[in-house]
Amino acid sequence: MSWVVVSAGDASGDLHAAALVSELRARRPELRFAGIGGDALEKAGMDLLVHQRELAIGGFLEVLSSLRRVFRAWRRMGQALRELRPSLLILVDSPDFNIPLARRARRLRIPTLYYVSPQVWAWRRGRIHKIARRVNRMAAIFPFEPSVYAQTGLRVDFVGHPLVEPLAQLAAGENPQRLRAELGLGPTDKLVLLLPGSRRNEIRHHLPRMLKAAALLSARRADVRFALAVAPSLSKEWVAEQVRACVFARGLRLDLVAGRGHEAILACDAALAKPGTVTVEVTLLGRPLVVLGRGNPLSAAIARRIVAVPSWTMPNLVAGRPIVPEFLQEHARPERVAAALEAVLEGTGRELALARLAAVRERFGKGGATARTAAIAEEMLAGPARP
């Protein structure tokens, strides 16, 4: 029996890692898995040493208030590396936790595969060489990422985006009308889906402005209803409390949808999302979106000094131009967000948005990322650890 330790510290990483663990278990039934993850990884058969909600934080300053939880997770993972002596460590994004963990693994001569590169091409480029020194292989999900590591000696394989295949299968087999019927939507009603994030501090920063934008749009359009997708890392009860505490939610026709995020995207007419992986999910599922990003002002000021990309929205970066309306920090004014949402609900604005997103989808590849990454992991399991 061989152990594989996995570290997936956020909701999207949990989904990607769960698919990879399932694939590896099918190929190598003798493997055992343990580590940091969420509900999806646990369902895939991994022993959860730390639930990823313990690391469900973001921002430069927000981490400081959660150091005790982060330290507990760090100590537990270090213990697992020492006691289990895994044949492989698989890291999924979450660089602030995983890059230091890779250093511990290297000292213990544990081979390490980094699946989903941190966005070193956007900010803190000094991490490129740090990652190259500490990990054995990299499985990249965007086609431009191998060139980022070209001069480091690290072997980087472009495997494709892990969401392409499962979301295509979901879209082909799902009936969007089922959830719409459950929510009591009529044939002419429009559904706007709110996607405020998977971390508590993201909810606190994004939800009030999203709800105010929703209230403004609702006042103009009696045919618009709203739903809020609750991430697996958050409890529905806690999110409901945040909604009830917001004055803008009063009188708003809003339903909370938990555990059915992708189904909710397919059922909606447009989405209002925070920056991040969810913008890729909405794009791959073929729904127009508007992005609202709001964070701690000091964290945002620091980010502006070190982030070297023209947009925080991945479809815009892949397209090379601003095809998705994006409202960040002081520009995230609810009246502008409401107007942008209304523009993509119907008519030529919607048609143009859908056409641009279709072109972006072509650039994400045709699927197979999980199988390619599993093949890399098998190669590493069969080979010696790097000294």
C-alpha cells in the first residue's frame, strides 16, 4: 500500500483534486489518499486530515486573523508527511500554503507534483524559481503557462483545463428547466445568479454590493428573479444570516441554492460573479456574466502595486481584451453593475456576449486534463524521488 498526500485548500481545488483522486484510484486501487480537501475529495475516497474550510480565507490582511487555523493545518500536514512518508505529494493551487509545504516535502525527499500553477505570471514572479526548486513536475491548465517556467529547468506539461470535460458532459445531460421550475420561475422570467465567493471574507466584501445591484435591477425589471449559489466550503445557514442582515435584500426575490452550483449556472440567464475560477466555469457553461470584485482596501492597494495583468477576469485574459464587464473596488458601483447585467439579459448585448465567450471556450482545449495529470502522477509514482 502506498500513500499519496493531497493539499487542495480552496473550493475549486477540491473539485479538481477529487477528479484526479478518482482517476488514480481507478488506475491504482492500492493507493491510499490523505490530506487537505473538502467534501468532493472526501467523497472521492480521501481521508480528510484538514477540511479546506479551515483555509477558506483570502486577501493579504485577512490571513492574519486566521493564523491559528492555518497553523493547525500546517502542523497536521507536516505530521502526515513525516508519518505516512507518501510516495507522492500533489499540490493544487493555494500557493501561500502549498509552496512552503513543497519545501518540507523536498527535505523529506518526497516527490511533488504541482497541479494548477499558481498565477505567478500575474504577480510575485519571484515564486517561479522557488517553485522550480521545490517541486518535481508541474501540470499547467492554461496554454501560456509552460513558457513562464521555460528557463527554470522544471518540467511543465500543459494538460488542459480540468473543467472543460466535466462541464461539457454536465451541459449535455442537464435540464436547466428543472431548477427553474423548482424556483417557481415562469417561462418569461429572467434568473440572475449571484456568485459572491467560497470564503467568508469574500461573502462579506461582495454580498452587500451584489445585493444592492440586484435590488436596483429588480426595481427596473419586474421579470427578474435572483438566486445565490452557496459554495461547498460555506454553510447555507451562515450565508442566509448574511443575506438577512443586509438591508438591500429586503423584498428581493432571492433563493439560496446549495450543492448545485453548476446546475444553477446552467439555469440562469446571466451571472454576477466575483473574480476567480468561477468566471471560467460560467464561461465554459455558456452563460453571460458580469464581474464584481471588492476586498479590503489596503489589500487591494497592495495588490495593485504587484499585480501585472490588465484584468482580474480570466475570460478577459484568455481573450486578450475586455469581453466581460469588470467592476473592481471603487469602480464596483451597484448602479453600474445593474446596468451591465441588464444589458446581457436579452437583445444584441446578450448575443454579442455569448459570441465572444464562445470564442474564448475554444481556447481552453477539448478536455482530458484529469487523465493527463493522472498519467504524470503514475510516472512519478514509478520513478525515484529527486535528491
